[in-house]
Amino acid sequence: MEHYRSTSGKPSGAVGYELGDDFIIVAFPGGCYKYTHGSCGQRHVQAMQRHALASRGLSTYIAKNDPRYASKW
């Protein structure tokens, strides 16, 4: 899992992420969430992957769009 640190200068709720061909796992202090093409659609997964790789806006995107997750632990 990659460490996530927002470059916007604002604190982020996300602390880590892992990317796959059709999923992203986002780690928050309270747990990990896996978002897949099947759970929330390719558009959301790709957008979250872009935000994660850019180190900007990942938590905000999730909060505003509320994509459905496949699993949580």
C-alpha cells in the first residue's frame, strides 16, 4: 500500500491507497475501503486513481461523490 499525503497543504482523511486494474483500495484511519468497477463503476475508480496518483483531492472526491464500496475492513 502506498502512503497518501495530499499536496494541497490541507490535511487528508486518506492515509494510503493501493491500485489495481479495476479497483482502488483507500485506507483511512478507521479502516480500508475497496472500490471496484463492479461496485461503483469504472468512471469513479479511474477518477479516484487519478486523485491518488496526483496526491490531491482523493478524500474530497469520495466525500462529494459517495461511491459504493465493494468491501470494508
